[in-house]
Amino acid sequence: MANSLVLTICAHDRPGVMKLISSAIAQCDGNWLESRMARLGGQFAGIVRVECSEEKLSQLRENLKALSEDGISVQIHDQGDLSDYPYTRCLRLDIFGNDRPGIVSQLTEAISSAGANIEELNTSIESAPMSGHPIFHASGTVCVPDSTNEQELIAAVEDLSDDLNVEIGGVA
């Protein structure tokens, strides 16, 4: 039987970090199922979902812990149970507005209070085309139960400020 693990990884970014991680997994015949990775502030940060046979699971855990000798921090988590996950409809979300401290906290509170679950969120600060003024941009995927009205979600976010523009795309 195969076991799924979710790994959170952080290391000073440099060539070869991914090679070391993927080799540790491949040595145990692990299957790299999906991942999200980025370079943030000079650090490599990633989340990876892998699958491994029961027989090689303890060796995989040892291999991943041993990466700390190379300055790679790996936290190992068992995959969660999603059998009763009620969020059946996923929507793409794009939000633009003036940047300010606390905007991510306010945004995530509004999304949560509207009954949505954030599946993926990418944020950045961009320069406005004409003025160079810092503009906050968030994009990602939120999932809602079938009973949730997406207009309520839009209203919850737009109610945060007059300068926020929210676009919700089709099913993600």
C-alpha cells in the first residue's frame, strides 16, 4: 500500500537544492505527485506531495531528515483526510488594490467569512502603470460549497475598501 506525505521545505536558495530533495525521494522509489515552489527573499520554499510504499516509508523519512546536513529543512506531514470536504466548487480569483499593511489579513478574513476556503493564494506588489504607486495583487483559487453564492464572496472582499477590484473566473 502506498502512503502519501506532504513535505514543507525551506533552504537558502542555491543550485542543487531540488536535486538533493528529488534524489532523497527517488532513492526510496518515491513518486513525486505534485508541488509548489518559489524563491522568496533568497530562500527556496516549497511544498511537495509524494507517495511511497509502506516498506520504504521509514527510509524516506530518514533520507528527508538527513537533508538538514545540507541546510535543507524538511517537515514531514501525513496527508489529510478529505473524505468529508464540503468545498465542491472552485473559482479563480484576481484582486487588485492599493497596498497597505494588513491587507492580506483583511482579505483572508473576508474570504473565510463568506464561507470560502483558500486553496491557493499568490500575492505580490506591482507598480501601477502610470504612477508607479504600489498595487497589491492577489490571485488564486478559492473553493466553496455548492450553496455559496459567488456574488456574496465578491461583495465580502469589495466591502473591505473602495479601491479593491475583484474578478472571479470560472471553475478552476
